[in-house]
Amino acid sequence: MSKKEEHPLKKVCIICSKGTIEDVYAALVMANGAVMEGIETNMFFTFFGLDAITKKTMKKLHTATVGNPAMRMPGGLPFPSVLGIIPGVEAGVSAMMRSQMDKLDIPPVDEFLEMITAGGGEIYACKLAMDMFKLKVEDLSEQVKDVLTVGQFYELSGGENTQIIFT
């Protein structure tokens, strides 16, 4: 698509409901890509996705080692799910994942959030999940614009040429 063409998608709303490295980064990469394409971008973090925008947990995300059929060991062999229950395995796999991301110069979560908001994207937290996990606004990243109910997020998400993506 040439730079002069207008993008057919006007707005994207990305809902991040999971707190694993792979799920959070999928949402962040999609949001950042949308911002870079000039698409109005809103992110809504709910349930365990709140870990990505909570100061205490945003730098401690883990990879899901149990029940992840796509998990592979070095060399491409399937990762036996049962290994994920051994103490330290999940932490080790998560450290390897972060190391690979560092080698590719993929920014940490807090920097990604800054990039998205600097580009005009907006970050929101789910009120219900905040209440469930007893989180307060001051527990969240400064990049979070507001805490909304699901209804408020849907109202914000409305409009023609809007895509809602649930991760």
C-alpha cells in the first residue's frame, strides 16, 4: 500500500486478556503496527492481561510451558508439556524467550507501551478485572489512560471501519 493511499481500516481495538509473554507481545506488536500505519488504536487489558500494565508484574511475564502444543525445544522437537511442572523450567523457558527477544531488539513491555501511546494509541484497563484483583490506578503504568467498564470500552470502540481483536 503506498503512503498516499488511505488505509481502509480507521480504528482497531485490541483486547488483551492473557498475561503470558507470547500473548502480551502479540497484542503489543499488533497495536504498535496499527499506530505506525496511522490507524487509531485502543488497547483494553482485562483479567490476566492486566499483568502487562501493572508496574509490579509487567517485567516478570512468563511463557506458558504447560498445555502449549506449539512449544518447541531447541532443534524443533516438541516440548513435553509435563516438563513444565518441574520447578524452575517455566522460569528458564521464560528467560530464554526474553533473551531471544533482546537479541532481536524487541523492547520490553514498558517501552512498547510508551511507543504505542507516543504514536497516539490509547491504553485502558478493565474495571471489573481491577476490582477482582484488587488493583488501584496507582498500581498501573503511567501509560494507562483510564479504567473503563466493558460497556464504556465498546462505546469508545464504535464507529465505521473499526476492527476489534481479542487476544
